[in-house]
Amino acid sequence: MKNFVLTAYLLLAFCCTLKASPETDKTDSLLSVLKTELGKKKYYDQQKETRIRRLKDAFQRVAADDLSRQYSTCKALAEEYQDYQFDSTFVYTRKLIALSKKLRDPIKLNENKIRLGITLIASGMFKETFDCLREIEPAYLDKRLKRAYYELNAWAYSDLAKYNKDKFYAPDDRRKKFLYLDSAIALTAPNSFGRLILQAQLPDTPGVKIRRRQYYLILLKRKLSPHEEAMVSTGLSRYCSGKEKVRLLAIAAINDIRTSTNETQAILALGKELYNQRSVPDAYLFIQQAMNQANLFGAKLHKYQVAEILPIVAAEKILQAEREKQRFVLYLAAILVLMVIGALIFFIIFVQFKKLRVQDLLIREKNTELERTNGKLAEDGRIKEEYIGYFFDELSGYILRLEKLKRTVERKVLTGRYDDVLKAVGIIHIKSERKKLFETFDQVFLRMFPDFVNAFNSLLRKEDQIWPKPNEGLTANLRIFALMRLGVTSNEKIAGILEYTVSTVYTYRFRTRSKAIVQSDEFESRIMGIRLTGANES
């Protein structure tokens, strides 16, 4: 139904040479439809994405050895992405080439090289396109593929001529384009859509019975798909001007949006035409949309073309807005004097009030930050107090034992009882002393952080959790992270305290982080965030 309405509008635009009649309302109505469709573009794109997602799911389910099924599904994906998104079209076309090689099918291989060339030229990648064309082997192309091959060559030289824009290269590029078009036309069926759309791109020369514009008019009288209608409308618009041209380009742009076609020239041409007609706000809207579509598709050439005109239209839009503003100020200056004074007073009050609110917010933020800092300082102070007391007690005990040992050794040395000296020194068991040191450390630490073990294990998968045996202290793994919670984060320092090698400490930390249910960096920050017992929440 929508296509029927669009076709009805097109029939009114056939006679492009006629003077503009009172058709402004119809043109404005089409522009309103286009703006509405722009708002619904996300809906159309979602439908496209849904189809793509289903095809991707189907592709994932295909058996690895079912190459034919893989090929057909991958081909459907490439066709869905075509004119919608360059990157994905490129990826799936490359997959088709790889599958063609696995199938050892030279026809499919060359067909997909043509598809790759179409994808590349649509993105303005000229060098890559011509490299791709050189890899194609015409001997493996049937009539349909040869036509596509010639059309691709014509398209490439056409876009290259537009890009070069100089007197030296562009004429030769156009000459090659027309030669390839002739070759492609020779392979089409008489009076077919393919032949007429190609003939419409040939130059008008003396003696030609049918002019290019007439080919488009013939096609518009047929039942076309939305994409074909957009192509024909865009082509016909090149031979029209004024409202007729705007109307044709609007119809093409509407069809492009409804078919989620991002590789398009219609909406850019519409924006340029509206700018020439001094309809700057609409021109800016549609040229911006042209840039959005070029970005979505990833077309370098189209981005370049839009970038040429967008700043000019944007500047004119700003100037127009300034002129409107100045006119408005001049007309209402007398009436607005009192309003400006009142607004100024209100503005001053508002600014002062806003400043007070900002200052109040800053004060609150500083107070909150100060509370957190104080809490952290209090927590650090308590940890230091606990461990200073702990180490003071331990060191006092060690000093008393050393003093006692010193006296014993001195007495035995003075009396010449050297064997007894060795026995006295042998009483000291370093391994037992270190074990006792670790046990005391564990007791003090767990007194300050009674929830440490639970909090630590909550960050690990159930099967990887580390629980100490009943009536035992921390395990080696837990003791490493306990030291980290106390601020000892260097592997070297931890290794020195626990008498491990640095690589052993690193391995413990790495293995534990890899088993965490959170990211590695977040895991250690969570460990550092385990609260001291009795600490105030910030």
C-alpha cells in the first residue's frame, strides 16, 4: 500500500520540464512523510537486525562438515548486510570466498570475488576494488556473472571519475565506464529492468532515439520493488528541477529508510537540492542524516561527499538563525525592555541561588570525603595499634630470651664448656619460632578482620574456595592476601616476610585471581575493601 502511494506521487512528477504548478503542498507532504520515516528508522533497522540475528543463529547451528549449508546461510547473511553495513558485508563475503575454496567451486569463488568488489567500491575503496577485479577469472563466469563483472567495472570507473574531478584522469575513467556499460547491456534481456537501468546511464548522443530520462519514465510505469523504485527515482531526479526533483528524491529516501539501505545517495542529493532552494533547516536535517547513514555503512566516498557540503549548510543554518534572532529582537525591542530587566533580575537571583546550591553540594561532598578519609585513618590507626602492640610483645619476649641465652653462653664460654654452648644454641628452633610468629599474626589479624575468610571466599567459585581447618590459622594463600589487606602489596616484601620465593607469591596471587568470579583488578580492590571489625561505614 505504501509503495502504491509513492508511485502515485511519482506519476505526478513524470513531466519534469513543466513549470512548477501549485504542488507545494504535495511536496511538503512527502517531506513530512520522510521526516516521520526518519523517526521510524530505528524500527526498520531492528527488523533488519532480527533477520540477521536469526541467520547468524542458523549459521552457528550448521554442522562443520556441511559446507553447502554453511555456504547458503553465509550467502543469505552477506545479502542481508549488503547496502546496510560495510564491515559485516566484507566479513561474510570473505567467508563465502573461503567456503568456495573449500568446496573447490571456481564459479562460486569468482562470483564471491565480484560480490567482494561490489562491497569494496560501495565503501570508496578504489585500489582494493581494482585489485579484486584483477583476481577474477572471466573464464569461470556465466552470462549472469559476466554482466555483474562488467557492471562492477563500470561502477568502479564511474566513482573514480567522480572522485578525481580533474581534466586529465576523469575523461578516461568515464570512457572506460561507458565501454563496460555497453558490455553489460549486451548480456541483458531486451526491455528488462537490468537493461533499461543500464541504458539510462549511457550518455545522450546524436541520433539516439530514446533519451536517458525516458528510460527512467518507462521503468516507473512498471511494478518495482522499494529498492528498485529508489534507484529509478534517484536517477530520474537528475533530469528534473525544483519541486519535482525534491519530490523524486524524497520518495527515493523514504524507500531507502524502509529497506534499511544505508549505502545511498538520495538523501544527500535531497539535502543539496533543498539548500539550493534556500530551505536550510530541512537541508541540514537531511544532510546530517546522510552523514549518519554513511557512518553506519562505513562508506568512505560518501563520507567525503557529505563532509564537503555539511559545514557549508551548517554555517548557513547558523547565519539564518542569527538573522531570525536579530529580526525578532528589532520587532519586539520596545516590548521586551521591561521583560529583559525582569529576566535579568531573575537571572541574577537564579545564578546566586545556583552558586549557593553548588557550594552546598561541594561542602557536602568534601564532608563525605573527609568522613571517608577519617574512617580510613582511624582504621589504619587501629591496625597499626594492634600490630605495634603485637610486635612489641613479641619483640619483648625475643629480647628476654636472647638476654637469657646471652648470659648462658657467656657463662659457659668463660668456664670453657663449649659443647654446652652448642647445646644452648640448639635449643632455639627457628622453624618453630616462625610458626609461632605466623600463628600469632593469624590470631591478631582474624581478631581485627573476623569476616576476612568469608569475604575472601565470597569472591571465588564454590569449588575453588579456601577454608582453613578447624582450630588452625590462615593458609599460605590466605596469609598472602591478609598481608595485602594490611598494605603489603609488593611480591618481594611478601616473599621476604613469609620466606617464600617471589615466583611462589606471584603464582599464588595469579592462580587465585584467575579463579575469582570478578575481574582480576576488581578482585584485589575487593580484598582491600574488607572492613575492619567495628569500622564505621563510609
